[in-house]
Amino acid sequence: MNAETRGRLDHLPQWQALAEHRQELGDTHLRELFATDPGRAERYTLRVGDLHLDYSKHLITDETLRLLRELAEATGVARLRDAMFRGEKINNTEDRAVLHTALRAPRSAAVRVDGKDVVPDVHAVLTKMATFSDRVRSGQWTGHTGRPVRNVVNIGIGGSDLGPAMAYEVLRSYTARDLTFRFVSNVDGADLHEAVRDLDPAETLFIVASKTFTTIETITNASSAREWLLAGLGAGPEAVAKHFVALSTNAAKVAEFGIDTANMFEFWDWVGGRYSYDSAIGLSLMLAIGPDAFREMLAGFHEVDEHFRTAPAEQNAPLLLGLLGIWYNNFHDAQSHAVLPYSHYLSKFTAYLQQLDMESNGKSVDRQGEPVTWQTGPVVWGTPGTNGQHAYYQLLHQGTKVVPADLIGFARPVADLPERFAAHHDLLMANLFAQGQALAFGKTAEEVAAEGVSAELVPHRTFRGNHPTTTILAAELTPSVLGQLVALYEHKVFVQGAVWNIDSFDQWGVELGKVLAKRVEPALTEGTEVPGLDASTAALVARYRELRGR
Ligand code: F6P
């Protein structure tokens, strides 16, 4: 059965079987599941690369897992996965291959798109990036006035910002601490201003990252950055070549902007923006951590790619995580999914995953263009767990919503954390383990009453528990572990899109706003009438102009 012939997802017998199974399980509590199944904690763990996954605190039994795997089989997840790895054009609305996995394939691999092996091109760009990084990091690359680069400013948005910005934070302890890195994405001029206000233009390198090189926010910021640079240097356009490089698929637009295409690092239309930070889009990261650590990260990605491609369904971690998400999203009415890292360095990880997941699976028509009658991608949210505990965990523990969550932590603090700060680590991780425990098992009314709590306060101090979590644990946060984590989530998102029969690789939903913004802008600046503008927006535009004194 393929996507075209399989019929409506919610009519499949495997779907119906899961719905019935959900009824049968009812409110079965994790307390009961653990009490009646002593092998559960051991059985429901997986190892992928350096990642240890505990999924025993999920509202599942062996039967649930069996039925979920049957759904994956009936919906052709493995077939679509194999087609992706082979370079077939599975992004059907854009007629493109989906080959971020080729970005981390070893030199010895061969991956063909339209008959051409793309692996040599991938490695040629990596080598060019490495040479450039070495020159900048060693001070050999100098700016217009002959001074070495001390500051690197990445200008990009969405996939051309979130990945490198997130990974830079994650791998801070691996970065060249003598260089300053800034990431500018917002078209609000304040973003660029705050990024450059204390920098010396003579020592600043701008990386303009844009797959299309037409994204209005990025081109606007890049143009203003060029003005800032030339004004600061008191130089003409000849200074641009030493201070601007581009990461793009669009050489013509890069040249039009005035960046020498010799200083362009290429990638390809088979790399989706949100899957691109291990391509040339990662140049700022490579400058920060160096080519060797970047390659270690790629090896981590590749390890999980290989696991996803080859591991049997029972032990396939991205498959499992994807299916667990479907269990809650489609059979427990969960609307969201929380990702709660117990690591300060992962503070931008969830924001990165928001684009990865929500831009991929926020779809309401299937691959054939028919409206779906089942829920698709969840709202993904979260911040570092300990901070969340003092903010929104109240809702997780005692609210009315089903919020499956991932708790991510590391056994050791990063190597360069001074001992006096590293001593916090056990307390940090104790919080992770305590939260997983409290969410799963709660505290019964009897337990609360036994502590002598007055009868009227007992309901307020009772914790229902039964909130599902996955715990992801690794020894240490290394470049390789970061690659493994990101690939794990990439493939989880893939699995869900495959089951839901949606194209996870287009993003038409972002287009309308872009078109309307272009149409509205002259109304703000010139007062031009916008044909067909609705009454509410027209009144807001008029009020805006008044407040702007126009
Ligand atoms: O607006 C969404 C989007 O197209 C993302 O998918 C992409 O990552 C981002 O814009 C940036 O696009 P570009 O790299 O072409 O500037």
C-alpha cells in the first residue's frame, strides 16, 4: 500500500484498533502499569549512539507498541524513509529530493539526485568551509584595513538562523572564546543595532545566510549591515569582499547583492531550510567550534541516520518517538509537546525544534491535497526545565491538559565548567529525575492526608500523576551528541509526517503573510491605498500612521 492507494488514515483498521485499545486502557495509571510489570523500566529503554532513552513512563503497554508499529507499517513509513535516503523526490509539492542525510554522509558514500552523486559536492563545500574557518580563526583572513576578524555576525532567519544560533549556544564550551559571535534575524532594526553597537567594523565579518537570498528580513538586515560597515570604515564598496560572505543556493542573487561569489558557500535545493544547519548554513558554527568539532557533530548526525535507516522497528528510536507522539496527538487529544532540557546550553534547543516540527508538520491537507480529518503536528514548546519548574510546571502537574514531555539531561557537566559551578550538576539532575517521577506517579489523596493535611486542602495538594515523559540521557554534551539529538528529532518529525500522509518538507503556510506584508508596507510609508484591505486592518494602518506622525 503506498500513500496514493492506502485510503484515509482514520479508516485504516490499524487506526481503528488503536482507537479501541485507547478505550480499553481508559485511565489506567502508570502506578498500576509499573506495579504489574516489574520488567517495564528495563524493557522500555533504548540505546542509540550515546543517547539513553527511557520511555517506560508512557501510557503504553506492549500491545500499544505493537499496534503503533502496525500503523507505521500500514502507512509505509519505512518505504518513505528508504525513498528519502535514496534521493527520491519525496517533497512532492516542490518536486524535490529531501537529502539532509547526505550532508553528513561519509566521503565513501554515494547518494544520487537526478543521476548525479551529490556526496563529492558536499565534501568539497565542507573542505572550503574548513579552509576558510582555519584562516579566520588563525587571524590569516584580514579585513579591509588589514586587521584580523574578532567578531562574526550571522544574518539569517528561520532555518538560516535557528540552527547555527542554537548549536553555538549548545557548544559554547567548545567555541573559540576570543571571538565574538552574534546572530541577527529580526527585521526590527533593534536586533542589528544591539548586535553591532559595540563592535569595531574593521574586525567584523558578516555571514549572510539565506537559501533563497530573497528573504526580505535577511536582505534588509544585510543591506543595513553593509552601510554600517562602509560608514564605519569610511570605505567604498571594495571593502565588502573582506567583510561579507554568503551561504546560499542562489549565486545570481548573491552576486547582485555585491558579494563576490568566490566568498559564497553553496548548498542545494534538496536541503530544506529547517534541515540545513549541517550544510554551509553552519559556517558560523564551524568558525566558532572549528572544523574538527563540526565534523564530529556531523558524525553524530550520521550515526543516528544509520540507526534510523537500519534498526529494526522494535529498537528504532526515531520511529518509537514519532509513534509515541502520534499516540498522544491522535488518541489522547494532546495539543502540544513539551521539550524540557536540563542543560543551560540547550536554552535555544526547543525554539530550534519549533521550526523543525511545526513548519514540517503544521499541515491540514494530505499529500494528495485532500483535507485531513485527523490531527497533525502538535504545538512544540518548552524552556530549560529548572526555570520552567518555577513557571509553567504547575499546569503540567495539576492542570487539565495532556502534555507529553521530553526531559533531556547529561551525566557530566561540560568539561570546562569550573569545579565550583560544576558542583551544581547533581542538584540540576536531581530535579530532572524528580520531575519525571512526580509527573508519572503524582501523590495520592491518601498520601497527602497521611501527612496530616486538612481535609479541605487535600484536593489542592493531590497530584494526579500519569503525565507521560521520555527521558533522554547522555554522558556529556559533545558535538557528536548534539548531532545525534538533532537527527533523532528530525527523523521523529519525518515518521509523524509519513503516518499523517502530509508533505513535511514544504512550507506554503508562510507565504501569505510575506505577500501581504509587501502589499501593506507602502500604505504605512506612503499612505498608498491597498486595494481590498479589510476594515480592521485599514483602521489599524490609519491609526499607525497617525501615531507615527504621518
Ligand atoms: O519563511 C520560512 C522560510 O522559508 C524557512 O523555511 C526558511 O528557513 C526561512 O524562511 C529562511 O529562508 P532563506 O534561507 O531562504 O532566507
